Amino acid sequence: MLQEGAQCIELQGGEAPPGHYRGTLTGWYRQCTVTRPYFKEDLQGFVRFFGVLYVFSGKPRKNSVSSWLRKLSKQLGVAVEVEMVDIQVRPFLDLTRAEVQQRLLNKIASGRYDAVIFSPPCSTFSRVVWANRRGPRPVRAFTKPRGLVRLSWAERKRANWGNTMADFTYKAFVKT
């Protein structure tokens, strides 16, 4: 995943060397800690890194955005560091929790990533639920984007979950 000559250092704890920060390069099921300069300049002896945060990534797949970024990085001679955030990949990064959201927003605002990709779940926003009476009832409409008025408790919970994910995505776009 890393360019030839790049160093992959397993840090067992403690702090990264001065002038560097600890980042994670996530493979399929392996996590590797690398150090890179705070400034993304091409300094002699350093590999060019491109940091990407992929929120709502889902499980790693053969033709996912992260796999294509890694393939393209080899062609362009840049080491790509993709941090995937999804409860299917990392269950402890549950974006319904305010502290997890704030931690990610702080990382985004600090300029740690060169690109941030969002693919928020659309299950409660999709028009497909209006197609027929089979399947779940719609929980929102064009005139009621935050949720319909007469919803059961379970439907209200689904609508609020969708609102939480959409609100986080909006806040993150504001931070970039």
C-alpha cells in the first residue's frame, strides 16, 4: 500500500517523534501506524502522502472508492492514507455519538486530510420507499425533510438517525 521506500513503523505506544504526528493507514484488516510531516511539502527524504477521510465507507470491497484510490496512488507515485469511518469497519466510531463526531470534526478542521469523502446513508431519504406499499413506510417527504408528523416510535427513531447523519455531514462540509 505504501510507496517503495516509505517507512511503516509500528508504534507500540508513547508519542510520535517530534515534528510528526501519528496517522493510521488502514488496509483490509490490518492497521499500520506511519509518521509523516505536519506540512505536506515534498522534503528530501520524505514520501509524498495524500490523506483521505472516507466517512460512511461501508465494508472494504473490491471496487470501493478506497481501493481505487490505492490503485491510482501506485500509478501516480503518491502514498495514499485512507481512513475509513463506518460502524461496519470500526464499530467504536459510531457517528450517532457526539464525542465521536466532535473528534472527527476537529481532525477535519485541523487540515489533517487533503480530501474528505462522504456517502451518507440514504435509506430514510430515498424516494424508493414511496414506490409501493411493500417494505418500510416513508418517514419523510419533500415538505417535511426532518420527518413526517405521524410516525410510530420506531419510524421516528429512523428519521432522527437519518437527521443525525445528515447534520454531521453538513457540519463536516462547513469545516472543510
